[in-house]
Amino acid sequence: MLILSATHRYFLCVAFLVLLASTGCGPSGPRTYRIPGKLVYDDGSPVTGASVVLQTTVKDQAVVARGMATPEGKFELSTFKEGDGVVAGEHQVSISPVPIPEGTKPLGPAVPSQYWDFSTSQLTTSITPQTSEIVITLARSGKK
């Protein structure tokens, strides 16, 4: 039978508590969902060269997911780490153009400035674990 001194028991207990604290209780933050997205104009054509931002509130904290539209208007969102998805909830949406280098031709028409800010975009989307695709539709004129 192994008998430990009080000092050894103390250090063993401290080491165990440090190990327990360092492992944590699982991933931090709310759960995210990887849901494909599509950004289109009201005529069905893709919105290209745009940044997509969704914002919701979880436990009184703003949680933001970001993505970039491909030339086909498709996007993938990242919240806490690259490609992890978006949290469930009611989201405000903003869409803004991605700056292009001088002398480069834009991939498509400019995103109307109304959509650049949450307060003026009037765009929202609801995300649930059952959501299979996020479709965001913009009016070319900016008046929807």
C-alpha cells in the first residue's frame, strides 16, 4: 500500500486541479452551424465582390459572422474561426463592396450603399439548426 505524506497529497491535489481547469468544459461560445449562403439581386443574378456580415445578440453580446461572396454569389460564414458557420437567431444583415485594386475591373455592379450598414440595409435573416441555405436578396437600385 502506498502512503503519501501530506505534502505529496497537497501537490497531487494542486496538479489535478490545474489539469482539470486547463481542460475546460468544452468549446467556448454558442454553437455554430455551417450553412451555405447565396447573395443575389432581385432578378436572380449573383452579387459579386461583396462582404456579407450577419449580426445577432447572444446573452447581451453581439455575435458577428462574416463571409465573402464568390463570383457566383455563394458565401460561407465564419464566426469564431475560419469556416465554422453562424449561430442560430435573428440576424441583421449588411452587404458591402470589397475594395478592388486601382485599374482592376469590378466583377459586377456596385452594391448599393443602403446595404453597407445594419441601420439602413433593412435586411434580416432567421437562422435555425434546420436552415439548409441562407439566401439574401438585394434590389439593384437599393430600394426594396
